[in-house]
Amino acid sequence: MVDDGVQRMMESASVLFKVYCLVVMTLVAAAYTVALRYTRTVQTDLYFSTTAVCLTEIIKLLLTLVLLVRETGGLSRCKGVIVEQVLNPVEMLKLSVPSVVYAVQNNMAFLALSNLDAAVFQVTYQLKIPCTALCTVLMLNRSLSHMQWFSVSMLCVGVILVQWKPAELTKVQMEQNPILGFVAIAIAVICSGFAGVYFEKVLKSSSTSLWVRNIQMYLSGIAITLLGVYVTDGAQVMEKGFFFGYTPWVCFVIFLASVGGLYTSVVVKYTDNIMKGFSAAAAIVLSTIASVLLFGLQLTVTFLSGALLVCVSIYLYGLPKQDTSTLSRASDPGSASKEKLLIASA
């Protein structure tokens, strides 16, 4: 009798924790998109997106170093791991590939949200699912079920409907280029799919710690993003300063990008694919509501139809199936084995 009571209490606590995880994942995804859109369309003094991406990489490196110290059990052991494993030229070169791809992806997200509404971005960005699935099939020799192929097709149709007639924005005065925004997000989702699967392949090719791999990637990422700052905005940064246009909202965006994804990747391992899909759908709904209130988004039948198809397709794709759990982790940036993907593109 006592054992039954304890078991019920544990199950209740587990449910509450999963609900907590769901709320956190949803709010992080929606808040990041809306806040980033806000900083790119409302502010008068527009900050340099390249510097924001660079700062995000630096913060993630510092956070991962703290986690590595905790994992190794002290600073002295952590130093030994860094010297022996992190500073390996061959492995650093191997991890520089996803670093370049992630840098492109993150900068494309800024460009996309400068030209697309947050709700449109949130829906269209779900194309990362078929992109990751395709890369998984090609690079890891896995297969998709008939239901997953059907859900991928449904998702693509939904995105087409959302993009068919761009919704009017009544509270955004800056000039928008929807075509440029869509091209940017297309590049971002391709980068997301390739880099995520490539990183998973590297992880599974050795027993090296995830945090060591992340540090190798972040070191390369910092060098690459600094080069991007110099090439893209070097003259203006020298004239106006590295932190030109930074406001509390910009800092909040950088915080979400660097901390939010890491936090979500830790808690999401305790949830299932259905809950992850529900979280993605809920984030789309919240982004849509925020876009209506903040940016004057006028909803259309095609947008609502496309968004509904995307939400349903995400749910169908995440349904538990035999021998698809690993693929689900590769296709969903919230999985434990894809922690880097979450950290990079939260």
C-alpha cells in the first residue's frame, strides 16, 4: 500500500516535471524568435548581427568550460583534458566544418527575421525537420517510415501555403523583402540539417565527451564569427563600436541563444517526441499571437491553413515507431544527442 502511494507520487512528480519542461521549451523557442524579430525591426540604431553571433559563441564557450570543469571534477583535471583532447589539430579541423555551417545558419536567422514576420519564420523554420531527415538518410544510411515521409510532405505543403500570400504587417515601418527572407531561412534550415547530422556522426565516431566536442567547435566558431565581423561589418564596427545599438532586448536575445538552448537540451531528454512536437506547435501559436499584438500581423486563410498543416505534421513525424528513436533525435534539435544543435540555433 505504501509502495503504491510512493509510486503514484513519483509518477505525479514526473508528469509535473514534463509539463515544466514543455513550458520552458515552448517559451524559449517563441521568446527567442519574437525578441529577435523585435530587435531587427523596431530599433532605430540597428546593431550588427555579426557581433551578436560572435558574442553568443563566446558565452557558450564559457558555459561549456564550466560544465567541463564539473564533469572532470576540478580545474586541474579540466586543464589536462583541454591540453590532451581539446587542442588536437586534427579534431579541431574536423569540428571546424560544422562551426562554419552554424555561423552561416545563425547569421541567416538574423537576416530572415529582418525580412519575415516571427510567426512566418517559426512555421517556415520547421523545414529543418525534412532537411535533417534527408541528411540522416544520406549521411547515416537510415530510413524513414511511410508515415514520416507523409508528414514531411505535409509539412512542405504547409510551408508553401504560409509563404503563398505574405501576411501584411501594419506596425512594422521598416522595408521588408520576403523573398530575401525566405532565401535566408532556406539556407539556415539546410545548414541546420547538415551540421546537426555531421556533428552526430562525429560524436558517434569516438567516445570523446560531448563538452570537449562543443569546446572544439566553439573555439573554431569564435574565430570564424570574428572573421565574419571583420569582413561584413569591419569598417562600421571600427567607427561605431562593437556594441553599437545594443539594448537590454538585444542582450536578452543573446542570452536566449546561448543559455536557452543549453537549458532546453538538458531538460528535453526527460520528455518524449510527442511532447517535443507539441512544444514546437505551441511555439508557433505563441509566435503568431505575439506577431498579431506587436507587429500587427493580419492573419489570412492560407497562413492559418499552412500553420495547422505544419503543426499536425510535426506531431505525426514524432509519433513513436519501431527503430526510429535515433532518427527522431537527429531530426529534432531538442534531443539529448543533439545538444550542440540546440545550443547553436535555439
